[in-house]
Amino acid sequence: MLTTCSQCAGSGSLLCCSLWACLCGPLGLYCHNVKKALICKRFLRAFRGRFFLLALLPVAALLLFALSSSAQEVSVDEALDLFLKNNWDVLINRYEIDKAQGDLIQARLFPNPNVSVNYTGMTSGGSRTDATQQTYRLDQLIELGGKRKYRIGTATEALEAVKLAHKDAIRSLLVGFYTTYYNLLLSQLNIDFQKEDLQKFDRIFQIAEKRHLAGFLTLIEYTKLKLARIDLENGLTATSNQLRNDIESFSLLLGGNIRIQPGQSQVTEEFPEYSENEVLERAYISRWDLLALERQSKSVDYSYRLAKAQRMPDITIGGEYEGFGKNLEPGRGLGVSLNIPIFARNQGEIARRSAEYSQIKLQIERTKRQIEVDVKHALNNYRSGLTIFDAYKTRKNEMLELLGRSEKAFSLGGITVLDLLDTQRTYRDFMTKYRQSLVQSALNQALIRVSTGEIK
């Protein structure tokens, strides 16, 4: 609580004392100190003057530094939104959709007409003769056999396939996203536990110090406790440093400069049961790689029809205006040209498209089998991890009770330092495995959703 000194009373004393305590308190210069009363009074006059803003700059700089260096806490859904909007790989892959959109635009276009101009029969001086001929001709290619329709169908289905493939690319990236996020959460839980554990150890250490001063605890045992505390501090330092590095890496994964970390209470101890048939049914409906292949097969089917339509020749219709002789007597004409498919009937392209279609069908069957394997792996990992977690969960209270009894017994002199340290070590190892199994179960649950194609 800030108080008013006698030198500041009556003129902005609260403001003066508050600022003085913020800026000079760590140095031991408090305004209620009689020896610093004159300094406090001068300090107030300086702040009232033109140096007020300058005096606040150090405080503002410290506040901005603290805000910029702290990581923002977000939930997994909030982090996922940032990932989908800013991840570099997602943004890069999204341009595949734009490229496919360009192919569709190109497929819808009609062939351009062709214009030609000829002037023949001139003398070396550029004069007209009876053999002079001037021709203006316009030709237009007309596609037959539904080529434009099949070309548009090929590009349309290809565009839809690319959109679905983009979502499957996101689904593949989500494995790394969830793994990194829950590793961060585990590090945060470890830090919270280590801080709490260090506080508990300090209380025991204070009791040990009193026992040592009273002669009930040997110097060797007291020293072992000191070394144990150093190990706890070093462990907390290492975990904190690892968390900071992981936060930076996760920020890069999200494609932004904002450092974030998982929010508190992101994991519960209750996990649902999953039916394999229901999960498989959902996966067959919503797995993006399977949906993309199905649309791609439609695109290949259109391209096969287009290849067969290429056997039908297109026609070119032309009209011309001509001028003959010295006076360029006018004349008009029409023309039609077409390719006669006697030898080349696009046999190679047809065979290629037929093989490509068969290949896509096999890929669809393989993908269905892969979906089944992915779902079963995800469910097996989830159930196995949940069994491990339940084993630790049922013995958690037992370990807490054991630690409490050991600390109480040590306080009363019932057990030695070695017994206490051994119990604490056993408890820390147990809680480490408990937190790991808890977070792993949450990660496995998220990976089940990924195996079914769920993005959000």
C-alpha cells in the first residue's frame, strides 16, 4: 500500500509517492524516508514540469517489453484457426486451387478466328497489273463432337478434386499441429508442477533448517537437501527454456509473429468411448483424399471422352473478299476445310486415358484400405493410451497420500532425509508419467478426428 510522506502532503502526494515507488522503490529510495524527503519533493517538481513524459519513458519501455515477451494463451480451437489462416504450407498449397481455376477458365474459351491479308501481282515499282490480286480472308475453327463440353467437364472436376486435395493436405498437416500443441501443453503442465513442487520442497527445507540448527539433523543430510533443491531449480530452468523454444517453433508453424502457448485447463481426465464401425463409417464419408480421388476419376472420365471425341475432325469455315486486276474488281468467296482422320485417330491418347482411369480406380480401392488402417491405428493407440492413463489415475490419490505422510513423518523426525528424497523422487516420476499419459490420451483423441478427415 502506497502512503503519503510529510514532504508530499498537500500537493499531489499520491501521484508522487506512486511514481517514486515504481521507479525508485527497487533502489530503496522511498519518499517516506526522512532523508529522501527533499529528493521526493524535487522529483514531484520535475514531473510537474516539462520532463514529465521523459520520466515516464523507462516505465513505458519496461511495460512494453513485458507485454511483448509474454506468450498469449489460446485454446486448441483458437490455435487451429490461426493455423488454418496463416500456416505457410497451407497458404502455398492453396495456390493449387487458383491454378486449377485458371485451367477451367481456359477450357471455357472458344477458338480465336484467323484473319489473313494477301496482295500479289505487283510490279517492281509497286504498280498494279492485270495479275494483281488482293485478298482479305477470315477463318473460324468450329469444334465438333462435344470437345468443348468434355474439356470443360474435365477442368471442372479437376478443380473440385484439387479443392478436396487441399483439405486433405491440411488434414495431413494437422498431425504435426496437434502433436506440437499438446507437447507445449505438457511442457506447461510440467512447469506448473515443478513450481508447485519447489514451493513444497521449500517448506520442508525450512523445517529441515530448523532441525539442523537445533542439532537434530546432520550436516550431510542438510547438504543433501540443498543439493536436491538445486536439482529442482535446474530442472525448472531447463523445462522453461524448452518451453520458450517450443513456443517459438509453434509460432512459426502458425505462420505468425505472435508467440502463443496453450491455455490452462485444456485437458480433462474424462475421455469418451469410440465405436470402430461408427468411426470407419464417418471416415469413408468425410476423408478428403478419398473424395478427391472420386472427383479425379470423374475428371479422367471426361478426359477419356474428350480423347475419343478428338477422332471426329473439326471444320474450319472461311470467307474472303478479293480484288482483281488493275482496278481491283471485287469478288467474294467461301471455303471449308477439315482434317480427314484416316491414319491418326488419336489412338495413343485414348489408350493413355483408359489406363489412367483404371489407375484411379485402383487408387480409390487402396485409399479405402488405407483409411481403414489409419482409423484402426488411431483407435488402438487411443485405447492403449487410455488404459495406461487409467492405471495412473487410479493411483494418483495413493501417491499424494504417500508423499504427505512422508513429509509429515520427516517433520516429526520419523524418517531420514534419504527416505524423504526417495519418496519425493518416486512421486515426481509417477506424476511425470501421469501427465504424459494424460496429454497423450488427449493427443490420441485428436488424432482419431484427423483419421476421419475432420479438420475443425
